[in-house]
Amino acid sequence: ETPKHIRVVAWNIERGLKIDGIIHLLKTNPILNKADILLITEADIGMGRTDNRNIPQELADAVGMNYVFANCFLALEKGDIGEQSHDLSNTLSLHGLCILSKFPIQAYQSVSLPMFKDVFNDLEKRLGSRKGLICTIPIGHRTLDFAVTHIELATSATQRSLQVETLLQALSQSTADGSLIGGDFTTMT
């Protein structure tokens, strides 16, 4: 049976620096604890700044959800501005997006977005690109696509729209009954 409501939360968790507090809120907040789908931006795996924890897996385990992680960047430094004061070396050095779902995830696709910023020559040297993550999820008698992305901050509105258009083009190829996109769209200039 298809539920009448599907509750979706989009959240930039800022690497998972405060993962224990995030988990606490997801379990105890009367609105957040009813979420069926979580669209998460800025999640680390094996970064010293987040104690080399696997943030997506910890979130999924804590709230009893399935998940898919899409790596965007291999981080070659300790972190960005304000994230350099720790003494832990990175283990896996992964940073990306994830979708968590109370429903089984049938398929997923990671979509590389056009890049307009050299991320290798920043304070936080990285390899990779911005991405969109699409998960196809059967819910009752319908199949829906859920997508998450984090659009680049240091770009023009036109460049950001090209990143969104790339994700929309990927979604247009789907045979799902519908789709929903969320994430951090960085709408300021």
C-alpha cells in the first residue's frame, strides 16, 4: 500500500562535525523523527575532522534506514577554514552526499556536475567534482526518484543553473512515477 504522506528532510550536516547531536535530533525531534527519506549534503567518511567516522553509515544505523553514499571529493588536506586545528590524519578522506530511506532502495546513480572552480588549489585541496545522487525507491505501488545535490558556492547564478540542469537531465531519463530534488542549492552570490 502506498502511504498518503512521505516525509522528506534535506539537511546540510556540515561534514557531520556534530554527528552525535544530529543523531539525537533525528531520534527525538517530533518532526524529524518521522522522516521517511533524508537527503544529506556534506557527509564525511574517514576524515580526521570528524574523527575518521563513517558519517552516512552511523546515521543510517542510528535511525534504522537504508542508505547510499556518493563520493564527491577525495580530500588531500585536514579540512577547510576552521577545520585545521585537529591532530588526526585522514584515513579514507571521502566527502560527499547520501540518501537515507526507510524504504528499500532499488537503484542509484551518481551524476557528475560541471565544475567551475579549481578545488585542487584551495586551502582544502581536493580531487573530484560536485555530484548529484539519485535513488530510485519503490513506495507502495509507485516508484519515485529522490535526488540530492550540493551546488558550488563560488560560482555565478548561471553556472549554478547549469549544475542543476545537468541533474534535471539525468532525472528526465528515468521511468519513475515522480521525482523530488533537495539539498544545498547555494542560492546566494
